[in-house]
Amino acid sequence: MLLSRHECVKILENLTNGKSKLLAYQVVRDDTAIGYLGDYYALTISCCNAEREDIIHKKQLFIKTLPQQSAEVAKEAIFRKEAWFYETMLPKMQNYTKVKWSPFCYYTRPDLLVLEDIKLKGYRAVDASQLNENHLQQLMRSVAAFHAASLIYEHQTEVNIGVAYGDQLLEVTVASEIAWFTTGLSAVLAAVRSLPQYQGAKELHFIDNQLLAIMEGIYEQAEPSIKYRNVLCHRDLWIGNTFYPSEEDSGAALLVDFQTCRYTPPAQDLSYCLYMNLTSAYRREMEKSCIDVYYNYLVENLTEFGLKAEQLLTKAELLESFEEFRLFGIVYRAVAATIVKVPAAFVTNEFKYVDRSGVILDYMKTNQGFRTYMEECCVDVMNMAIDRAIM
């Protein structure tokens, strides 16, 4: 059984502050929710008022578990990291925010999370290939509140998150020893080299001798910075990990799936948000306004707790760090495309962990939509790399 009665009693206590009595509960698999790092269930709890047993209620919650079919140690470590976040960091950070930027969590185990069902509260995923202007505003508001809670927590408690919890915030996706990412870099390199606009001797020499080393700068950017102020970052804010209130609502988006969270500069989340969720053209159009909106909300959140943003993270520092962390967004987008933009049948262990260059090049020849997307990613990579080589 996924949950015991004793556990459901505890969940109900957390949900109602001990004001309800458990009558019955039911767990049903949710096949509409699909995720690489989780299986999903709906938990329905029948309960009554602790003082008046004739008043009966039903509560519905959302369960995320470690995939039952998984025997991968890496997946288990990533899931435990998210369970740690919900168990330890989220309650601390929620004391320092007046904006709701994440689901409430009512119970954790190393293999299981019980969360509020945000769809019942009116939040929806975006059914589109990219975010619109209103969604971007809502997302910037939540990311700013999340980062501000990190800054306020550190200021109020005099606890450095990176020092205190560094052993829980280890890198799980972007590192030179993580095979899915290194094989992705090789595939991106091959894709760039295949494009007709880069067939000149000068371009090919640059690709063969400098491009990979520049892209590998992402490994350093995945680590806590010694140059810029770090905060707790989400680090996986693609469209599937954000849920939004109605179009008319000015509230914040909700962030989910914290398994890749890291202690890094805020610019890393901003770069990820803008590069992973927008086309290159639309990102160029919206980038300045998004950063402005983010910083204004950051100032607002810090001010509500009596802090001055200029003393913690200046606008100048944010802009400077964002320019540096463009590399993170650009390179990650290109690598991710080699996994998330191809048919699921392609993504075998051989493809993920050994080599995918040949498959990617062949698919670029046979699928025009993928070729167009991949070429856009590759052009961004090449332009960024050339600029950095000149610098």
C-alpha cells in the first residue's frame, strides 16, 4: 500500500491543523500526469470535524512518488533531493514570503511527496510552445519571490544556504561526469558543424578547436559563484514545471519539481526561464522587460521585510551576471533539445548515455520542424561562442 492509515492521519493533521478526524482514504493512479522523475496519484481523504462528527468533508491531494519501475540510483538521488527541499527548505522559506510561489506540501518521505492539488485551485499548465507576456509577468513574480525568500532567510537567520545545506544541493544534471549532458554537448557540436553557414575553413577551425571548450564553461556556471551573490535557484523552470492562475489574475505562477535546485546567482534562473521558454526572436523582444519586472518584484518582496535590494543584489550586478549566464541558458537549451524535441522512442540508454550525434543529424534531415528548432539553438550557441572568443 502506498500510504498507511497512520500516514494519512498525519497528512490530515498537517492539512487541517488537527481540526479533523480521518474516516477513510483512497489512492488512485493519475495517468494524466506524466513525468520522467515521478509516478503520480490522487489521494482522497474523507474526514469529519474533530468536534462535530456529523460534518463530513472530502479533501483531495496530489501524490508524487519515485517511479515504481525505476532501479536507477541517479533518479533516486534526484527524488530524495526534492523531498529534502519540501521537508526542510520550503517551510523555512515560506516564513519569508507573502507571495505564494509553490504548492503546499503536507507530507514527505524519501520516496514520496503529498502536495496540494493545484489544479483544483485553478492553476493550469500552459498549452502552448512558449509563454505569452502575461505568463512571463506571473513567472517573473514567482521567481522574484522565491529568490527574495532565500535572501531574506539568510539575512534574518545569518545562515548561508550553500554552507549549511551544500551536501543536499549537489549538481545532478550539468557536470562533466554526467553522461546525458556530455553526450548532448557532443551532439550539439556535431549539429553546429553540419550547418551550411559554418562550412568555411575559419568557421570549421573554430568549431573543431574552440567551441566545445567555450560550451563547457556551463560546468563552472552550474556551481555556486565566488563573484556574484548566490540564492537558492530552481534551475529547471521550463514550461512544464510552471503553473499559472487565470489570464485575468495578476498573481504569481506556481513553481513545481525542485529536484535540480542549486545555490547559484539569480541570473541562472532568469537565463533558463527566457531561453528555455521562448523562441530566440521573442526572447530578444521580451528580455529587458522581463528582467525589469523581476527586479521590481524582488525589490518589493525585500522591502516588505525591511530590506534594501541595493544592499543585497543591485540592478547593475543582476544585469552583469545575466550577460555572463547567457551561456547557461543557450547551451542548456541546445543540449535539452536533443532529448525533449525528439520522439520518445529515440531516447534509449545508448542514445542518452553513449552517443546521440548520428541520430540527431539524421533526424535534422528528415524532420523540418526539428531542424528549424535545432538550427536556431545552434546559431545562438555559435554567436555566443564567437563573442566570448573575441572577449
